[in-house]
Amino acid sequence: MAIIAAGVDVGSLTAKAVLLTREGRVAGESLIDCTPDLKVSAREALSLALKSAGAVEQDLGAVVGTGYGRGSVPRGGRAVTEITCHARGARALFPAVLLVVDVGGQDSKAIRLGPAGRVADFAMNDKCAAGTGRFLNAMAQTLRTGIEGLGPAGLQSQAALDLSSTCTVFAESEVLSLIAQGATVPDIAHAVHTAMAKRLAGLVRLVGAAEPAVFTGGGALNGDLVGCLQSMLGLRFLIPERPQMAGALGAAHLALEDMRRTAG
């Protein structure tokens, strides 16, 4: 097989890998749950992506790692921040993008891009779990919907409830109190998404709302969360087919650029 470029995004919950041909076509990809050993997770994600492409490690020309565990990427690949990689991945999918919102397991971020596609400004929520995938996971466990069922549940809400806390520990107690008071799971789920969207909207306002806007990360799969944020900001978000892969895709494009520079 021709030499290929690889991007590996090692998050706190999942590890993703994307392989690109010299022409920029996706040749293979993978998405797995992370183990406590991020090096093992990074290697497994890369190995599975190579297998899906019918390739071997010797076919790799350059590797770029990103995400929470970007330092664990194998084959001596360089590490790049997820800010840069999510922006690059969103731009590869939607060339005119000016705003990227990413909700990952460990942090959430709003990224403003300039006309040339470079990062102009960004804001992150990385000091606590509120506003992240871990917050959604905790709420899904409390409500017993599973993370995949939290969004559909919220979309069935019939009454507006107020969730005053976005601190995960206090929010869990508040959710349990609402359950005891007889509130329905859909109404509580929607309240969770509304509270989280308020936090995300604050990040967006720090960098400046703009369209085209793209929502990446696992949070983009939650239709109720996306809808809440769109209503608050008056924006329409474009959603990639596989939004969790945006960071790995961006890393792969950076690896491809490294290959082309090396080749002269």
C-alpha cells in the first residue's frame, strides 16, 4: 500500500484513529473505549485503523497525536493540541467553518476560526466535569437511560424544569430530588441539557458566535443538547456524520502535511 498519514485522538473516554492516503482520502479508521493505560489504547486504535485499511505499520509515513492522552501515541508521532486538530478536522469537512464547538469526555471548547481557517480564539471548560461528556455520562447513569438514550429522552420533554447546579456532584443530588418529587425522566433529561447548554453558550460568547458553525465530539450525537444550544445562540450547527472522529481527522491532515513537507 502507498505511504499513509495517521491521526490518533486519545481522549479520556475513547480513542480514535484516522488514516489518510497521499491524496487525502480516508483509508481507514477506528473508535474504541479507552483502558486506564492510554498507551495501550492509542496503539490498539492505530492497529485497528491499519487493519480496516488493509495496511501495516510500515505503511505509515507520519503520525500526529492529539487529545487528553496525545503524549501516548506510538511511533514517535508529534503531539498537537485538540484545539488545533478539531479546528482542522471541522475545516476538512466544512471548508467555510468559522465556529467549532466540541464536547469531549474531559473538556468542552469553543473555537473561533479566521477566514483562512486558522484558530483565531478559543475558550475551554476544563476545570471541572460540568459541561463535558463525563457530566452527561453521570446524569445518564442517575436517570438510567444510558448515554445513547439521554438525548432521545430529553426530546420527549413536556415540561420545563430548572436544574440550578452544573456541578456533577450537586446535580446528581438535584436530579435524585426531582425524581423523588415525581418529575419525569424526559423532563429531567431536558433540564440537564439546558443547564449544560448554558455553560457551552457562555464559552461561545467568549469567542464570538458565527456561522457556519460545526458541533464535534460525542456531545454532537445528543440531539436535545444540540437543539438547546442552537436555541440559546440563534445558530444552526452542522453535524459531521461521525462527530467523534473530527479530532483524529484533523490530526491525520496535519500528519499528511508533515509528509508532504518532508517529501519536498
